[in-house]
Amino acid sequence: MSSIHQLPPMAGSDAVSVGFAQFNAVPHLPIDIPDGGFTITTKTSDGRRTTFYFGPYETGGTPQFIDIQFHDRGTTIPAANGTPTPTFDTFTIGKGGHHPTDSRQLAEPDKPSILVLLLEPKNA
């Protein structure tokens, strides 16, 4: 199993002081993600589950993307291999609060089942 380095929950400013980023004024849970594939799974108090897969482009490599899924909306579409995969709604927020992408207006078969966040620098 991968070596996981997790610190206790802390203030965002404390997370920044140990090398992590801050987002919003809420508690932060800093986790060092190991090389190779790695998934963080979460559940809210009312049972809503999400997963965050940190994936490398090569075996054992540094993660280069994050696949995000929400598992409890109650709808599915066939995945590439034909198995049911959960769908969900998502939108992005850009300059001035603009939503460049918004899946809420899409027909059910067109809703996303995985949101991929690319961990690439601007000049990649």
C-alpha cells in the first residue's frame, strides 16, 4: 500500500504555512498524494459519496489528472466498457462569476459521469 501522509484538520492559514493551498475560510485536511494511482473517497453526513482519483500517465508516476465522481444522484449512463456509471451536474466558474460550462441544461444521456481536472502547468 502507498505511504499516505495526512495531517490533522486545520485552519486554511495553517495549511498554507506547511505548504498546501487554502480555499475558503473553513477547516482544511492536508494530504500528500503518493505517486502512482490513488483514490480519496468521501461521504457527507447524509450519505452523499464522492471519489477523487489521482492518476498518473505512467505506472508509478506523479499524478497528472484527477477524475472526480459523484455517486448518489440516482442516474447512470453506460461507461466505455458498457457498465453503468453515475451521472451528475457540474459547472465551472470563471471571470466575474461567469459559468463557461454548465451541464444542468444538458439532456440526461449527455450529463457527465467523470469530471477530469488536468494537473498541467499553464505552459504545458
